[in-house]
Amino acid sequence: MKSITYNYKRVYVWELAVRFFHWLTVLSLIVLVITGFIIADPPAFNINVEATNSYWFGYIRLIHFSFAYILIANLVFRLYWAFAGNQFANWRNFIPYTRKHWQNIAHVLKVDILLMKDKNHKLSDISIGHNSLAAFSYFLMTLLFFLQAITGLALLADTSGWWFPKMFHWIVPLLGGDIPTRYVHHISTWFFLVFVVVHVYLVLYHDYEEARGEASSMISGFKFVRAERFKNMINKVVSIIKESPTQQSKAEKTDDE
């Protein structure tokens, strides 16, 4: 059987800010999920000290709230970087507002999710940064995180002395009380867990199928791109810039074609 080889170029895709956001999010989610489940169903311990001298559950809550604030700040930073970062971090990648985005979503669903054969393979279907389905799922998860954050802050509002959680006190009566608010907050966690499982599977799947450094890129920042694909991308950016100096901003919008 004849083997096929390709020439690849090492391309810097994920900036340090994006990688920092990613791994801080991973750490925060791990801590929040563990402490959240303990808060939802605290274990009973038989200890030989007065309850007032044992503050372990208070420490669990402190850790949970601390990492919640860290994750909120981390997300605010990422929203800023969606405007300040390179074309792979840009906000335009995460909202499917063009036909090309939806075509790529259909392609990913067909090949990655349904595992159907790609009969009409095109090099441009392999995204350099996020594919459109992954990017859109991150956008939806961001919206879900906002729901998770405001319900958590609303539950904290009554016992907090800080003005920030108290801003969300109105969420509790809006949802019908503490119990429905807790249900929304708790059920959202399971959506995140399902997303994490699917996300890890697809990263490893792409890493195995394409061998372009999908997994290691979130450590090094680099992916491997076919040389002809990289050349076409550079030529397109140069041609846009040459057309008119006022068109230079469009070059920044050039996505992973």
C-alpha cells in the first residue's frame, strides 16, 4: 500500500493569553464541580470537636466562591481578548453569521459526529483554528456560564456583605425562590460536564485523525498546517492588503480558510 506524505508548516495559532484562559478555566471548573457537589450534598463527619471549632464546610464554600470569582474575571478577560487577539481568537469565529460558517458546521456534524465518509474532501474544510461547530458550542457554553454565574451569585446575595453578589438578588424571586434557583444552578453543571466529555473526545479524535498537534497546541500554541493551505492563506491576506490600504482590517478578519 502506497503511503502519502505531505509538507507541513508550523503555525502559531493559540496566543499565550488564550492558553492561559484555557488552563485557568480547566482548573476553575475542576475545583468548582468538586466543591459544588460537596455543597449540594455535604457528607456527615463524626469528629470529636465542637461544631463551632470545625469550619470545614465554610472552607469548601470559600474555595467555591473564590474560584467562581476567578472564573468570572477570566471570562471577562477572554471577552476582551476576543477583540484584541489574533484572527483565531476573534469573536467573529464564535457566531455563525455567514453561509461559510453553517457549511462548516454541517461538514463537522457529518464527518466528526455522524462519522460519515467525506466523499468530496476539501482542504479548506479542515480548520486551522476552531471549526465552526466547536466555536459556536463555546459561545453557547459562555451563555450557559453567565446563567450559572448569576444564579450562584443570587444564592450568595443574602449572606454576602459585598455589593457585587447583591446585584443579583432579584434573580431568586424571578425564578420562584431558592429551590428553583438551586436546581437551575445544579443542572447547568451537568451540561458543562457533558460538554467537557465531548470536547476532550473531539480534541483527541482530531489529533488522531489529522495529526496536526490538536492536543499539544494548547500547550505550545502551534499547529501543523499543510504547506499549500498556509501559502493560500498568506496569499489571500497579501492580496487584500494590496487592493487598498483601507482594506487592511479585512485581512484581520480572514478566518481559517
